[in-house]
Amino acid sequence: MPKNKHRKFAEINAFPNVIQPEYRFPVPDHHLKGKWNQRFFFNDNPIVLEIGCGKGEYTIGLAKAFPQYNFIGIDIKGNRLWTGAKEAMEQALANVGFLRIQAEHLNGFFDHDEVSGIWVTFPDPQPNKPKVKKRLTSERFLKIYSNFLKPDGPIFLKTDNRNFYDFTLDVIRERKHNLKLATNDLYGKPEGVDPLVLSIKTYYESIFLEKGDKICFLEFSLRNP
């Protein structure tokens, strides 16, 4: 392991804004499940997740723009989370936390109606057909989210991958979820897009835009059972 990465792993273990549970299978319910407001953020503000947050640029950008919300960035890559967690501490952002887990284990960490919204920013498109279930907007993952996302809680997707965007649209339509906004060219100034969505960019998003790639964007909520 490179020395720099080893150092980051050692440091992140001591970061108070990072939760790194020890893995056991099946994953047991974490002690913060249902208690993030009381035991982590120490307030009653709504909780929003960024799933696959990478270095946490979007998590931090949202936290700064909406201090009345709590934000949790989720990723399995500890060296990436280190960047966001360190910046959040340096900026004294008390409404930011990071959780180092794989997304399929989210049910062990969040309780019914505990989450008010979800962002999925530039996820791995998992292009191979056998990996469809691993896509973070597949029906498999939407069922996981439904266990802790409040009714009508928004799910936002940003992606540079048109196939992933079209796949998600198909899932929404086939399962009769509630589509609120869809564009395959976010920076083409489509109607109804909040300017904030344009103002916060991830590391990868900036690279895609420099290359001239189109950014796709979706906002939807899950169909009520």
C-alpha cells in the first residue's frame, strides 16, 4: 500500500465525522440506526444522503448551501472519504458526516423514514448486463432506499453516462415511480432546474464538462406502496 494512502487510512480512523463499522455478515444493525439526529448530529434537522460520494465535493457543497439539513456522504473507498472528511473538519461543518460502507448494507444503518432525500452523483454505470442489479438506481437498490426514505423524499441522479440515464428512466417508468424532472443536457439550461444543481460540481463532473460531455440529470421519488 502506498505510504500516502496508508497515512490517510490511519488518520481517518481518528476523524470524529467518519463512521467505519467493522464488517460482519450479515451486517447487524448499527447503534446509530434510527438515532443519527440524537447521537451524531445532535439536532432534529432532516438527513440527506449522497451515495457513492467519492471525495465528498457534493456532500460538502450541499452542506454549505443548506445548513438547515444534515448530510451524510457514503462510499467504500476510505482514501476518498479522507479528503471530504478532512475538508469538512477544516471548515467546521457540523452538519456533515461520512459513512464508509457498501451501499447494499444501508438498511443496517438507517431506520424507517429517517432519511429525507438521496443524491447519486456519477455512479459506476456497471455497463455489463449481468451487473444491472449493482446499478445504484436499479429496482434492487430502490427497494433498499424505500426502507428508510421518507414518502415523496426526492432522489437526484447526476451522470455523464447516457445509457445509465436511460436505464434509470426505464426503471422509473416501468415501476411507476414519480418522475419530477429529466434532462439529458443539464447545462443546456433546461427549465425547472434549481441553479444550485449547476453551481456544485464533483471532481469527475468538472473533467467531463472540460471534455465537452453532456451531463444528465433526474429527479424522482418512489411510488408509494
